[in-house]
Amino acid sequence: MMRLNRTATTKKVIRAGVSVKLRVGLRKAVGFGLLEILLLLSGFSVSRAEQQQREVSDPHQEQSQQILSRKAMPGFAMLGNLGLLPANKTTFNYGGWITPEQVPGIVDQHRFTIQVPVYRGDRDSVSISAGGSSLHFGEQQSLDTTGILVPQNFWRAEVGGMYSHRIENDKLIGGRLSIGSASDRPFANLDVTIIGASMFYSWASSLQSRWILALFYSNNNPIINYAPIPGFIYFYQTPTLIGLFGFPFSSVIWRPIDLWMFTLSVFGPTVNTEIAYGNPNKIQIFTGYSFLQQLYMRFDRPNSKDRLYYAEMHIPVGVRFPLVEGIKSEFSIGYSFNRSVYEGTSFTGKQNGNANLGASWFAAWNLSAQI
């Protein structure tokens, strides 16, 4: 009987899409707004009555939804675009990261995102969002081939808005626009301005699947800047699997048995994996592997198309648990390696040189809340 109830609940979620409580830790500043679109498409096309039915759901299904929202856009920390979901609640996320002071190449990071729903009807949804981050190097880094001195502090600030409209037969159309700055001297001039825009069209191919066609533009992302990027996503869900397959993003969340969850997400050159065990409404432990990048615009760069990249790989071990109703917390420690800072016109180019920071232990924490 329990299995039948769980299956029935899952089918309701599939029919409505995945209702996501967005939780952002350290995320990458990619500027696409891709996560918002994916989560919107998986959760918007429902009536208010259906939304009320979804208030009580399978806790393991909810765990899948939380992992999807957190891992879908890597480091996403990183993600630093404003990774937020249009919903009927205001969502706030804060994440921090620090390495020991005695380790050469100290790196401190802080990020936050907030989203406020402005309007949500049977066919239309409007939300506004804001986000920011800081990146601090304990020592000034020098790029090897040019001798360029990298500033010790970088900041990002961004605001955006998203609109979507349901047409007929569960078809959706919409877009997102964001603007901000990511630099050692944010908003100093137009050369340090970041812009992101996206449009999408989506339709359901079955009760368990959906197609998404999209067009993305950003001047601060790890794939290609200043050029529209066509994309597609095939969304598929079963009681134990959530899959998003396409370009420039793919993600698989697999729950083969109760309490266990496996996640793999790829966005451009970045990769996130996670193995988690536990009840998300009580306590959950996790570990994984990530290759992450952050992009900034150094104010004194010789070419306006150059971007400063901070790249790292890390293996965390952590625990997440709710503090009180509506507020979730996470703490992890781990090992960060292959850390480097370089500047060039793409994630593979290091025209202005590279600086290796060496490996280090780290501690990270995250708080997320819904009001």
C-alpha cells in the first residue's frame, strides 16, 4: 500500500513537473539562467489546485528535487548567475568557503542569491532575482608568462527577471534577462558589465517527459561569449530517476533504493557528482567530486574579451540537515586540488598566463530558506 501511495504521488509530481525548493551553495557565474528555465519548465504548468495537492510529497522525491536544483548548474557556486526558481515563495541562499590561513594560496568565497515571485497565475509567471559573490585571494598571484598581477579581491553583483507563459496543451514559452558586473572594480565601466539573456519553448511529449528548445546569450560564461548558443534539453522522470539530457547541460539523478541518491551533472567544462545517504528531512551525509570554474573581468585586462578564470577540483565530505522548518543547512570539509588562476579568451586559453595555487583543505557551509 505504501508503494502504491508513493507511486501515485510520484505520478502527480511527474504530471505537474518537478516542484523544486532551490538550494544554492557555491555556484559558478555562468550568466545563462539555464537552471531557472529547467526548473520552471519542470514545475510551472500546474493549476493552483494542483499546487496545493503537491504540498505533501514523498520525502525521497523531494530529496531528488533538492539535489536537481542544487547540482544542475555547477558551482553553479558558482553559478553564479542568479540561480533561482519562480515559485510561490521567496527563496534565499547563502554559501561560504574558506581554506586554512597557513596554506599558501588562501581562497575565501561567499555567495548569496534571492528571488521574489512577483506574479504567478494559471498561465503566467513573473519573478525578480538578485545575487552576489566575493572571491578573495590571501596572496597576490602573478601570471607566469606575462607577469600580470592578479587583484586579490573580486566581486559580482547581478539583478534579473524572468517571465513565462503557458500556451495550450502544456506548451510553454518565456525568457530571462539579467545584468550586473563581475570584476575587481565592479561597475567601473561597461567593460566589466555582465549580461545574460535566454529564450525557450517547451512542450510535453508524455506524462513523464518534456522537450525544451532554447537560445542562450551571455558575455561571461565558460562555453562561448558574445554569441547566441542554441540548446536543447530532453527531460525524463520515473519514480527513481530524473534525467535532463542535452546541450549545453545534462544531469542525471538516480535513486535506486531508499535513502541512497547518485547525481551527475555536466555544464560545459564543469562536472559535479555526488553520492548521498539519509533522510533529507532529518540528516543526510554526502561526498562527491567537482570540477568548478568562476569567471571575472579584470578591470585592467588588455583585451575586453579576456576573462579571469579561477578553476579547481575538490572532493567534499559533508552533512546537511534542517535547522527549523523552511531553513536548511549544510556543512562540509574536503580537499581542493588542481587550483589555478589564468586569463584568456576561453576556458582552454591562457594567453595572459597562469598561476598555480597548490592543493589545500577547505571548509564550506550553506544556508537556504523559503519564506
